[in-house]
Amino acid sequence: MNVFSSHPFQVIVDYAHNPAGLTAQRGALHQMRAPGARLIGMVSVPGDRRDQDIREVGAAAAQTYDELYLREAADGRGRPLGEVTRLMQEGALQTGFAPERIHCVLAEHQAVEAALRAARPGDLVVLMPTDVEGVWRQVQTFVP
């Protein structure tokens, strides 16, 4: 986990991209979250996973975050654009996660921008990028 604390909210850049990774991440994130703060997650998974695995990522994310920004990698690994986010959204909704707290923003850097813009002081924003270095630069240069 790479932690950035120079905004009025904290940002973590961490590539947990499977249900086990998200589950392992959950405990640490809930300990790091300040009382009353939200956990905002930008989540994705590679398209070459089974449909059920992608749904499980959505479900695990729904059990971790208060707001979800679902995105896709530029290379869908054989899937049409939008299919990975649709499957993650299905998984999140199956847990009872509120649909109005799910935001599908397909392009990575636009999803980062949207998640950072949604953050309020004290929140914890977790970004799971493909372009780790580019997203880290985007976090550093973001002006709240």
C-alpha cells in the first residue's frame, strides 16, 4: 500500500485485484478509517477472469467500501468495453449495496479524478490502478 497524506483526505494506491486481495485489504482499511469517514474505492479486475470471479470482486468491494468507482483496464483481455464493470456492479448489487453509491467510470484516469473529487476531509480513498506510476502522479498533482 502506498499512502499519500497531503490532501484533506488520505489516498492509498494498492493493486488488490482479486477477492482474496480485497478481503485482506479490508481489515487494514477499516482500522485506518477515521470515525465518521467514508471509504471510497476505485476498483477493477482484469477481463480474463471468469464471470463469477469478477462478480466476487464486486461483492468484496461492496463489503469494504462506502462508495464504489468501478473502472476497466484499457485492455479488456477479450471482453467488450463495459462488461467487466457490469459484472462487478452485479456482484456489488447482489450484496444489497445501494445502486446510487456505484459509479461506473470506464477510463482509469477519469475514475481516479472522480473518486478524488468525491472525497471529503477525513475520507480514505483507495485506488487500484493498472497504470500505477501514472495514477500516483495524478494523486500527487490533484488539487482538492
